[in-house]
Amino acid sequence: MCLTALLIPAGLALFLLAAVLLVQGARQNHRGKLFSSVGILAILAAGCAVMMEFITRPL
């Protein structure tokens, strides 16, 4: 319970950062911001997959 209480706000903050970078990169045509946004989203997807594996694993 404590782990999810720590990771959910951090994940939401990273998702918000990725969304801002994606919008700024698209508007300014800045490839670095777009790649950073995609990287952050990939890290979040991997973390979500690992977290779901541990949550759904039977004890």
C-alpha cells in the first residue's frame, strides 16, 4: 500500500511532464522534447507493467 502511495503521484507528475514536453515539442518542432516525451512514456509503461505484474500475482 505504501509503495503505490508513493509511485502513483510520481507517475502522474511524470505523465504530466511528458504531456507538456509532447505539446511543446510539437508546437516548436523540437525533436529533443519529442524524444524526451516518448522516453518518459516508455519508462512509465514499463513501470506500469511491472507494477501490474506484482499486483495481480497470487500469493
